[in-house]
Amino acid sequence: MHLTFLGTCAGTEPMPDRKHTSFAIEYNGKVYWFDAGAGCSYTAHLLGIDLLSVRAIFISHTHMDHVGGLANLLWDIRKLNGREKDPARRISDRRIDLFIPDLQVWQGVRQVLHGTEGQFAIDFDLAATDYADGAIFGDGDFQVRALHNRHLGVPATGEAWKSYSFGIEIAGKRIVFSGDIKDVAELEPLLQDCDLLLVETGHHKVEDLCTYAREQPVKRLGFLHHGRAILADPAGQERKARHIFGDDVFLAADGMRIDLSTL
């Protein structure tokens, strides 16, 4: 039961040693993917994460720093599946669920994939769906719940929300991933008995996030989707965070791995 950060940078220009936002959770022989910033599948494969074990992909919203690696992720899965010699390892006839809040963007990704070698012919089931608030996925004791936020504004009447945060439950452990948010208080409905809060710093100050989280039922606090302040001075920003929240806070780095069973 591990979580690996594949990209921890906000939507900046390319930064040394940091790709855009993405992380993967490995549990019971399956991989669950959250956001897909550029280079995420490259990083995962080189870290030894089995792309042929991907069961579901969850996209919080469709800004480029969260979906820029989606087409490449799916292409790498196809490529690895085609090269796999062991029939037991191939994912033929298996299903990968993709949850994406804007199906029009998904159609664009599909067009890109269709235009590549082999027109993205696959022998596994890839099912894309949009979603709304509430429980969106269940696989045994791995559950995901979505909650809309105002990062992309309030939709017009009759239109759907396009940006979400996620509550993730794994064998009794509760993780909250903010996605990109307008206001950290939007997360409150997800925070009950929260073992780990992963919150973006691209649009918020570390001191504000720590002050808020300190008053919530949050046991451990992790920062990702790093903005300019952390990118410029990670050590100084971490000291500030620890001064406010305590020792159970960290700044995620690309390749960092967390044993979720220890939360």
C-alpha cells in the first residue's frame, strides 16, 4: 500500500527535477492513478511501477499540468502490453476506468492517440466517463469520492462542475487530494478522520494552508503542485510549515514514496 509522487510542480515553465502533478497508489497488485502531468508514465516506469496493473485513472480537472501526460500514459500502457511475452501479464480483456470531468477534452486526447502508430488499436477495455459529487469508484476496499471545487469558477445554470477534489479510502486509511482549489475551506466535507491531506500550493500560501489544516481533523499534511514560493526556497517553506503545523508535514518531491500502512 504505497503512494508515489510522479510530478509535484504546478503549471510553471519546466523546472529541474520536477514534472507536473501526478501520483500513483499501488494496492493489492493494482495501480490507481491521480492526475497525469507530463512525463508521469516515464517516471513511473523507471521507478518500477507496473503500468500493466493500472486499474483506474482519476483526473481532477483538465488543465495541461494535470492532463499533459495522459495520452502518453495510455500509449505506454498499450506499448508495454504489446511487448509483453507472458500471457498472464497481458491486460487483454481487462478494464481501465478513466474518470475525467470534461469528455470533450477526452475526445481530443483520443484524436491524438488515433493519429499515432496503429491508430491506438487496443485489446483491453478503456472506459472514460465524466463524474459528479459523491462516490465515483469502488474496487473492494479502495473507494474514491469526488467533491467539486471553484478552481474553474462556478458553472452556468445547467452546466457541470469541471474541477474536483478527491476523498480516497484504502483499507480504512483516509486520504484527501485537493486538486486545484479556490479556497482550502472547500475541502472540509472530505476531512473527517483524514489520515493524510495532500494539498496544492500553486495558488495558496504555506502558512495559510497550515493554519487551516491545524484546526481540522488532519493527522498528516503533505504539499504538492508546488508554486513559486516552494520552488524558490523549499527548505525555508518547510521550516515555516513545521513551525505552524508540527512535524507531521512534508513537501512532496518527484519520486518520493509513502508507505500508507504507516499513516
